[in-house]
Amino acid sequence: MTSATIPGLEPGSAPTRHQELLEWVAEVARLTQPDQVVWSDGSDEEWTRLTDELLAAGTITKLDEEKQPNSFAANSDPADVARVESRTFICSKREIDAGPTNNWVDPTEMRATMTELYTGSMRGRTMYVIPFCMGPLGADDPKLGVEITDSAYVVLSMRIMTRVGPAVLETLGTDKFFVKALHSLGAPLQPGDTDVPWPCNTEKYITHFPEDREIWSYGSGYGGNALLGKKCYSLRIASAMAHDEGWLAEHMLILKLISPEEKAYYIAAAFPSACGKTNLAMIQPTIPGWRAETLGDDIAWMRFGDDGRLYAVNPEFGFFGVAPGTNWSSNPNAMETLKQGNTMYTNVAVTDDKDVWWEGLEGSHDHLIDWQGKDWTPESDGPAAHPNSRYCVPMSQCPIMAPEWDDPQGVPISAILFGGRRKTTVPLVTEARDWQHGVFMGATVGSEQTAAAEGTVGAIRRDPMAMLPFLGYNVGDYLQHWIELGKSADESKLPKVFYVNWFRRGADKRFLWPGFGENSRVLKWIVERIEGTVGGVETPVGIVATPEALDLDGLDVNLDDVAEALAVNVDEWREEIPSIEEWFSFVGDKLPTGIADEFEALKQRLA
Ligand code: GTP
Ligand code: SPV
Ligand code: MN
């Protein structure tokens, strides 16, 4: 088929006169050879048409209209359930610019390999063109993108997760820059083939060309592999942009905490995948008089404002949250958000009356359809929902969205939290002495691996600023960028940095700290540290809260447990040293001297 004969490519039929975009769409169509090209407009009509198609294909199940209005549950291929870090590539021109933490292939070679894979890869399918914007469209410099995909599930999910629709094309005009984000399932259909419910390919590539600001993804239909506005654009490509332009693109939630005196504090927090960002972003404080609102649960773009403060914007439009463990007591605000409907669930279990269920949700069921579409009873082996099952829901439905969540100005950040999942060693909350010490803390975050990506769940790995899988350039340059931004700023206006760990366990393996809403007690201590109204103890690792300094009023918890959660055990910390040493030697020559100095100082304090 020549491009002229592909329906949807006829001259003048596209809803834009952006020449570069038109040429790129035609070029990709010629390469991938779809049956037709369709421009996505994000309309309700499109939602109905595509959900109908996916229902007919068996990709999704319609949920009960009363319990889950306008909502659907998709089951993925059992081999396509999470990000694939081993198949994620940063193809910078020079290998050194991808750094030691990323897979690298020469961009020319990668383009050749993938061009071959893309050849005819959309045969028998529709090629959708989705213009989208990360962050408010009204920003001075709106961050535009266009995803080309042969997955209707991606089109539906992008409508939830990003700003789409005619206004994006209007903003693109005839010549505005946009990130080219190409996605193919890699599952062409020959005439007469019957499709599978979740097409994908065993060979997967999640590739980024940071200098060209381009993304090429192949073979997966899932989450961060396929919804290219999210991790691929807003973290990997954006981190490279941010490095060039003097800002930060981070794997952080944005929370607004309001004191009984009605003073608002904005807090950004970076935890690795499946380590509590969404839960903290939607926290329901348990301390009387304190309230929380949310602005984002996964990604923050931060830049200094004219007043010298660091302002954060959430580039996303929806939540792609971990389902298991979400319930009316751990995260009532997420549950309220989902109750409004308009949700695409993936890999959850479905009840006989077409509601959803997952491990940790209230209620028990004698029979379910599990995430693989099989009958499930409590006696079945394995969970009903996949551990990385997710909900994809519009952010605007969250009852505690801060009114300013959509403001292109962003919000001024008072505190940055780093954290991870650590059974031992790391105290509940530690304050950094200053910015550089805080960057050191972020640079050395260790966390037990989770189901959010392939790998051994539970193994500890260093995950700087929770960005290990999301850095678009060299980790050493990234840490240097953090140090330099701090140096260029007015120190009194910099956010204070803290290191938190909700996951420390006692000898009997149970969590020492109740977590979730009770984390508001830790947030209150943080706010009081910002205000200078509460004490802490100087320890070799930083300033740690004492049980007396934490507001524990009304908390039904063993004080010994709290003390143990806060303890700095010098022997445990000495055991950290070789592993930090190993990590820093892996980072290599580009490790900033400021970070090396902090490490030396820590070693001396522990000696
Ligand atoms: P991504 O979307 O993958 O980036 O994950 P996330 O960082 O948003 O993690 P999320 O908030 O979804 O939490 C993941 C898991 O951690 C869930 O199973 C939660 O129940 C659990 N969790 C979150 N907060 C706490 C806490 O304070 N204490 C304990 N013990 N578990 C928590
Ligand atoms: C994460 O893994 O950090 C996520 C889910 O937020 S994904 O979009 O798949 O990256
Ligand atoms: Mn995430």
C-alpha cells in the first residue's frame, strides 16, 4: 500500500496544518502500514467508540454502571504487566551521556533496528495520532507532544492521563515544537488473522533519543511502556530538557498540608515506584485540625520563580495508581476518586456482579475472575489481582484536589522528602543539615524492589531521588545539576530536605510505624522544623525526630516501637558504607565532589 492509499492520509484530511507533524504522521504510516490513520480528539464519542471496540475484542470488561460508572477492567497479556527496565534504552549520541545506570545503544544503530521492527508493524490495525500536552495548556512554554500508537487502550488511557483534544492542536499551531512519541504493539495482523485480546510482542524496546527529544516504544501495551507522556516524556526526556534549561523533572508527588492556623505548606516527595507516593499525596491526616490537599501523585516539574522559591507543577492529568492495598481506610480519597467512575482498571479481579476487587480491598468473595481472566476462589494459588494492577482515573475527580492544581505557575515547595522501603537502618524521619546534605541523602536512597518493574521483589538497590529507572542522562551529571541548582539559589528560600521511611520493621517483622494517615504526624514535625518550633536530635546521619517531639496524641501505638522506628543504629549504618561505596564507584568519575565530601563526613561521624 502506498501512503496515498492509506485512509486518513488524504491531503487536507488531517485536523492540523502543522507541516512537520503532517510529514511525520505520513512517514510513520508509510513505515508501519496501518489499515487507516485516525486523529484522536479525546471526545466522549471517541471514548464510546473505542471502548465498544475493546469490549468486542475482549480486551476490557464493562463494569457495573451503578458501582463503577463508565468504567472498564482490562486484562493484559501475563507477560506484559510492568515496566521493562532491561528493555529501556537511553540512546544519547555519546554513551557517557546515558551514564552507567542506563542501557545504551548507538542511536543510529537503534534507529535501524527499530525501523526494521516498525516496518509493517501496524498492518491490520488502526494508527491513532494523539496530540497531548504535559502540564497546563496555558503555561508560558506548554510542553507538547504527539503520540502515534496502534493501541486503542493507549488512546483511552492517554485521554485520562494527559491533556488532549482540539485545544492541543490549536496550541501546536503550524510550527510549535512537540515531542515525537511513537508506539507500536508490534503485533501486525495478516488478512484472516484473529486478534488476541491483548496484542503485544515478546521483543520489547522502550527507547529514548534525548538530544532529539524523541521516544520510540515497541512491543508492550502496558503503563509506563506505552503511555508515553508519563515516564518516557515527563521524566526521561524532560529530565534531559531540565538539565539543559535549569529546572528539575522528578518522580515526586505534590502535597498541600494545611495547619490548624490555615497556613499552607507545599511538600514534594520522591519515593521509588510502589513505595507510597499516591498514598501520601492523598493523605487523610489523623491529627485534629490538620488538612491535606493534593496536586499530584507521581511527577513534579520544578523551577525557581522570580521570588527565588522553587515552584512545582504536575504535568499529568490523571492517576495511574497501584490498586492492591488501596482501600477505604488506607486511602479513602483514592476510593472516592474511583467511585466517580470513568476509570480504566488493568489486571484487577472482577466480581460476579461486575465490581472490581484486589488484595487489600474491603470485602471478601467466594468467586472472582482473576487478572488472567480465570475463575478464582480464596483457595486458588496466587493473588486475584496482579501485584502491579492499576487504576487509571481522572485527577479532577479526586475530592481533595487543591484548587490550584491546574495553575501553570505551580506551587512554592517548602520541603522535599526522599524515601524508600527499608526494613532496617533508616529512621522514620531525618532532616538534612543543608541542601548538599539533602542531595547526598537523595543520592543514596536505597529501596527494596517492588512489582512495578521486572526484577527480584525485595532486593535492595540504590535509587537516587527515586529516579534510577527514569533518568534521561548521566546520573553523575544529574546529581551535579541538583548541587548546582542549590548553589545558584538563595539558601534561605530553598526547600528543607528530609529522608523518611514508613517501612521499618521490628524483630517480629511487623511494621513499627502505622503509616498512611498517621504519617501526618511526621509531616507535622517537618512543618514545625520549617517553622523552627520543634526540636530534633543531631545524629551521624542527620537531625532525627524524637518520640517526644512527634505529636502522638490519640495514637494507639507502643512507644517502644516508635523509638525503634526512630533509632539511629550506628552498627547498621556502618553496614551501609560498603554498599554506598559500591554505588558511588558505579556512578564513577562524574560523582560530584560535594557528594563525595558528604560521604567522607558521614564515614567520620560513624567511625
Ligand atoms: P507508583 O505509582 O508505582 O510510582 O507507586 P507509589 O509510590 O505511588 O506507591 P503507592 O502509594 O501506590 O503505594 C504502594 C504500596 O505501598 C501500596 O501497597 C500501599 O499500601 C503501600 N504503602 C503506602 N504507604 C504506606 C505506609 O505509610 N505504610 C505502609 N506500611 N505501606 C504503605
Ligand atoms: C511507576 O512504575 O513508577 C509507575 C507506573 O508510576 S508506570 O506508569 O508503569 O511507570
Ligand atoms: Mn511512579
